[in-house]
Amino acid sequence: MIQEELATLTHFYGLIIDFFVNYSFQVIGAVIILIIGLIVARWVGRLTLRLCLRHNVDVTLSNFISSTIKLLLITMVAVICLGKFGISVAPFIAAIGAISLSIGLALQGVFSNYGAGFTIIITRPFVVGNTIRCNDVCGVVEEIHLAYTQLSTEDGEVVTIPNKHIVGEVLINSFENTIVEASIGISYAADPDKAIELIKALLESNSAVVQTTAPQVGIADFGDSSVNIAYRYWVPSKQLFEIQFQVNSAIYSAFRETGIEIPFPQREVTLKTVLQE
């Protein structure tokens, strides 16, 4: 038994010696190529990132481009190193293709998010700081990733939307502001022009209301018990409810002080008496 084990060890020892004798230069060359390739790939990746940022390319897209180029260079170096050992890479490529197909079918939902994110970064329908509304979700864009987009609300909530639910859907971008639409009813006996001018003055005097787009005030419709005055104005998205509450309170107080009546629903009931003989 001992002689057989010694023979086996001697055989393996001989194989190792033969390998290093025959392939020593290939091994050294492969290691040198691998080290140089990794250094070059890292340098090219950083250079690509700097060039993209210098030309004002989106940060997420810049990172994606630099990482992709770096990965491609490393893959090329790995193929060259394998070739130094006389190993054919064709079977590995076929196996990687089959595995990639299986993974792609299993994770098509995830990959669709990445594809949609790439589309968002390229077409730029919105950028960080814009206010968007999509699928009944509204908020200020805080981060744009390849897989998802993060929004923040006035309440401090963070909303994460998978990018596949943004691309291909109806998207409303109001940039950094949001429009407020409201109405208030006044009595038919009141002067609507006076009420309109009063609301306009309050909106123009409020420093938080955006004045680049002038507020709009006018008669919206005629109700059963009131003339309804509608008003529309823009506010910063992160102060939407705060400013809306301020404006509504100011309008109500101003109407009370100036004697403009805000009626409540009324009904007239006529009683007929039937005389019995």
C-alpha cells in the first residue's frame, strides 16, 4: 500500500513538474497580463466616469457606462489568460449563454426595471428635484436608479417606484411646483367681482405662492345656493398642504371681515292647506 501511495505521489509530482516546465512562461505571462489588464480596466473605468461627468452626463448613467466598460475589459483579459493555458473558451461562452437565458427568463421583471431605468436616464423625462405624478403616486424626485426611482412627500414619506411602472405610463411632471385648485361659494347677494379681487390680492401678497405663473381666479359655476368662485395657484411641492391651509384660512377670515357671505345649502318649502268641506 505504501509503495502504491508513493507511486501515486511520484506520478502527481511528475505531472506538476512537467506542467511548470512546459507552461511556466505561459503561467507567468498570464499572471502579468491579468495584473496589467485589471489595472488598465480600472484606469479606463475611472477615465470614462470623469469624461462623462465633465460633459454633464447624468451621474447614474455615467456610473453605468464606466462599470460596463470596466467589466468588458476584465472579461477580455480573462479570455486572453485562459488562452495562454491552451483552454478553449467556446464551451464556457456557450454555458454562460445558456445560463444567462435561464436567468433572464426567471428575472425578466427585474431586468425590465433596469431597461426602463436606462430609458429614463437617456430620455430624461424628469430629473432630481422635479415633482412627478404617475399611477396616482405624487412626490418630489430624490433619486433615480436603474431599477427604481425614489420620491419624497411633504409628510417625509419615501415612495419607491419600480421603473417599469413609470415608462409607458401617463407621467405628469410639474417640475419643482404643484398646482392647487380650490373653490369657495358666496351668496347670490354678494358682489363676485369684490370676492375675486380679494382672493387675487391674498394670493399675490403671500410670499410662498409662486408668482412666475400668475394665480387664476374667477367664477366657476352657479350652484343652487351659491356662486362658486374657483382659484388656482402654484406652490412648492414640499409645502403644498402647509400653504394651501394658510390660503384657505386667509380667504375665510377676509370674507368674514368684509361681510361677504358664505351661504349654506337652503331649501324653500311651500305648504298648501287643503280645505275640507
